[in-house]
Amino acid sequence: MRISTGQFYESSAANYQKNFANVVKSSEEASSLVRVNTAADDPVGASRLLQLGQQASMLDQYETNATTIKGTLGTAESVMTSITNVLQRARELAVGAGNAGYTDADRQATASELGQIEEQLLSLMNSKDENGKYIFAGSKGDTVPFSRNDDGTYSYNGDQVTLDLAIGDTMKMATNVTGWEAFQQAVNTSRSQVSMTAPAVDDGRVTLSNGQVSSSVTYNSKFRSGEPYNVSFVSGTQLKITDSAGNDVTAEASQGGTFDPTNKAGQTVSFRGVDLNLNINLQTGDVPGTVLPGHTFTLAAKPDSFTATRSPGNPSSAQVTGSSISDPAAYHASFPTGSAVMKFTSATAFDLYAAPLTADSKPVSSGTVVAGVATASGVSFNLTGTPAADDQFSVAVNTHETQNILDTVSQLKSVLNTPTNGDPIATQKLQAGLASGQANLASGTDQLSSAISSVGGRGASLVTQSDTNQSLVLANAQTQSSIRDSDPAEVMTRLTLQQTMLQASQLAFSKIAQLGLFNKI
């Protein structure tokens, strides 16, 4: 077969260029030890590297999120630990104030220190993080979580939303602790109340405390279904308790309702999850069986209370100054649970909505204003000033099931500021108030401890997940290296072979080129 000179030169040049390109590519690979630079180098490997790169980026983000969570949870735990220490001091003061040797002045001095503790708690519960966001406000980081109302009670202005960050492919974790969870949900042990109904003028011989809830399960399942109860003395040693339907339920009381009028230790009555302290104050010459019958009390749960807050953008300056349940049946049937919004359509009419109010919200009821009183769903609100159309008021409902620890400290302070002047009845009320305060401080501390434990549990889970992520990072890096990186020995062997082939092609070209006719002339 004949090969023209042109064909020879073209074929030789093509082979030389191919071998030269292979040498250059292998030299670069030997220098960088990177096998896959473009998809053309290894289409399947390049695709796998892209997937692994995306996973590596996610793992880096998970690590960043974990660092953020560690910081925010550490700050929250530090503040909550400080609050726990402050509450411990409050409990010590409450216990000490029950000392029989304390005078009214001593208790007022203790109340003064409790006032300082109250301010300290408010400051701690409104703490900010390093970014200037409120720690315990939920997702409303720019809103002060706790504020003092005009009546001295406290309101939570944040929400119950946790800010979650992903720390794994299938795992998210809350970065924050809401004030609702840590401070608002402490069980209120003092949510029942007692009122004397006879005699018309209290003779001071009998006092019955408002009671302490000893079992929330029994209280909710039995006590609430039969209230209000009538507690009456039928003899000098026997109580009778009847429920709202008139049924005699005395058998459910401790010792069947019997008591010892001469022994203080025998004057505690437990009934349907509520412990009541009975105090008999007999006067000289009194015969228990003669003077105690005829004393009657009403026992029931504390009625729900309401805190109404005026919206800043209201057209009028009208305010809600008080509220009460005027129709229990209507209230339980239709009033929104938790919180509501009053929106006025005129000076004398308004609609009541379940909070939060949105563009799609429908009113649960409508109300009217008569003589400065706005009534809807069985609740009456006292107004000052004349409302205008588009006025809005946020209404928080307190069912007394739980109690903010700030309210507990405030109530305890009020108890200690009330002088007894040596009066036995006032002293008994003081002791009941101290017992209530101590129980609710313990409940608040337990709730706070639960929140701290939750933070600790999240921290432990975070460490475990971080270890898992680190293992995935190492595995990812190793897999990427096995696909992308070159074997140095294999690269050098291939480069040597390609260089040899390049030299051979050069020599072959020069030898064959000398066989041309022009070299024979």
C-alpha cells in the first residue's frame, strides 16, 4: 500500500500531538495528584463527587447550626440557673417568715427583700442574648417577654414558638427556651377559694383556708365537677359537705369529716384533691357543740380572671379597667380559651374573636356597651372613656391552673406586708398565705428545673449528633478522595510510559522522514 508524503506527515503529527497531550495531562495529574478535574475525566465519578460535595456542605451547615445551638442553650441555661438561685433565696425567706418569733416589722423587712427579688427576677426573665434579642420571648425576639400590669400582676408577651435548626438529615433541635415553658406553666397549688356564708357577721370562732391542691388529677376529675360545695358544721366535731346538686359527699373527706376542736393537728381536712386548714378559735366558756353549728362556707375553684390590654394604634383613649364573669354558662360555652381579641365596630358594639386575629378570623360572639360595661360571651368589661370603631383590646384569660413565678413572689410579698397585730385570725390567714407561697415557689422551681433538664437533654443529644456528623464528614472526605485523587505510583508509571512513547514517535518520524525521494537525489 502506498502512503503519500502528505498522509505520512499528517498521521505522524496527529500521533505526536496525541502522545504529547497525554504526557501533559499525566504531568499535571502527577503534580496535583487529582484525577478528576472535569466531568470528561470520569463522568460517573464526577457525578458522585457532586453529590458528596453537596453532602459535605450540609454537614458543614449542621456543624454551624450545632455551634449556634450550643451558644444559645448555654446562655439560657446560665440565666435559668441564676433564676433558680434567686428562687431558692425567696423560699428561704418564706420559710423564715413563718417563725413564731417574727414581728410584723420583721415580716415587712422580709417583704422588702422579696420586692428586690421580684425586680431581679423580672430583669433576668427579660434577659437578652449577644445579638440583643430577648432570650425567653419565643419567636418574638424584639418583644419584652414579661411586663407588669397596672394591678401588679404579670403578663407574658412572647409566644410558644421554638426556633428549630437542622443538625442532621432527619433531626432538628430548638435553639431557644420560651418563657411560657420555663416560667408560666408552674402548677398553681392555690386555685381553690373559701367564702363564709353564715353567720352573717363573722364571730371569729372558725376559719377555713382557701386550700392547697394536693392532687391535680383528683382535683380536675372530681372537685371541679361538683363545685361549688357547701361546707357546714353539724356538730362540735363533724363537718358536712354537699356538692352543687345537693348530694352529701362528706364520706370523701378525710376522717369522714370529723375533727378535733381542741387539737390543731386534727383540724386538716382533705377533700377531692384539696387540703383545707380548719382553725377553731373557741372563746372562754364556749361549748363546741353549741357554738360551731351554724357556721357554713362555700368551697369552689377560683373564677377565671382576665387582663385586657389596649392596642397602641387604637383611635380612642378608652381603657378596660376591670372584668368579671357575668354569665358562667355563656362563658364556658363560647368564650375563647387562652386569649381573645375585642374589636369595636362602633362606640356601643364590638365583636369577640379568638386570638390571634387574622384576616380570615370569624367572631365567636358579638357584644354591646351599656353604661360603660361591654359584655359578650358571659364576660363583662368595665370601660373608661368612649371606644371608637376599630378599637382593639387583647384579653388574656387566667384559669389559675398555672401561675407565673413573678406573680407568686408578688403575692407572697403582699402576704408579708399585711400586719397581723397579734390577732389570731390574721395570724392564721398569714400562715395559710405563707403555705400557699411556699408551695407555689416549690412548684415554680420544679417547672424551672424541668426546663433546665430539657436544655441538658438537648445538649446531650447535640453531642451525640455532632459525633455522628463528624463520622460522616470523615467518611465523606475519604470517599471523595478515593474518587478524585490519583495513585502516585500508577500516575508515575503511566507518565513514564507516555514519555517513552512520545520519544519513540519522535524517533520514528525522523527515521521514516529520511526515506523520502528527496534524500536519495
